[in-house]
Amino acid sequence: MLNMCRSLVVVLALGGAVAACAGDGSRESTGQYIDSATITAKVKSALVQDPQTSALQVNVETFRDTVQLSGFVESQAMKSRAEQVARNVEGVRAVRNDLIVRPKQ
């Protein structure tokens, strides 16, 4: 009987751990979070390597394969280029471009 109770406790604990890793409508699962972090790193790297974008002023966040770009750029061309660079990264399903054009003064 004691062994059965211990087994039940272990099964319930493992079930709870697995449930905690699952995502819902407003949260990512552990696997989705890792995938999003990887995509974010790839997009940032691509922006840094692109000579036409100003990666230091562009913030990148990813949620369920959708990339959000925010921050400031100097021209509409830079805004469009940053979106194009992000879209070309493997794993990106959509891009939300919230960059603000603010010319140098």
C-alpha cells in the first residue's frame, strides 16, 4: 500500500511537471520559448551582418515564430530593409514591424 501511494505521488509530480511545460494562448511552452529565443538570436545576427540596417537601434522579440521589430531607424528604407532581413531568417513565420522612423538631426 505504501509503495502504491509513493508511485501515485511520483506519477502526479511528473504529470504536474509536464503540464507546467505546456503553453497556452498567452504563454509559450518550454520548447516554443527555446525556438523563439533561437529565432530572435538569428534575426539579431542577420541585422548586424546587414550593412543597410542599424541593428543597435532595433529591438527584436519573438513569440511563436512571429518576430516583432521595435525601436528607431533613420529612414523608411531602413525600416523596410529590417523587415525584409527578418522575414528571410529561417523559422520566421510573420514579422510585426513597429519600427519608428526618426531621421538624424
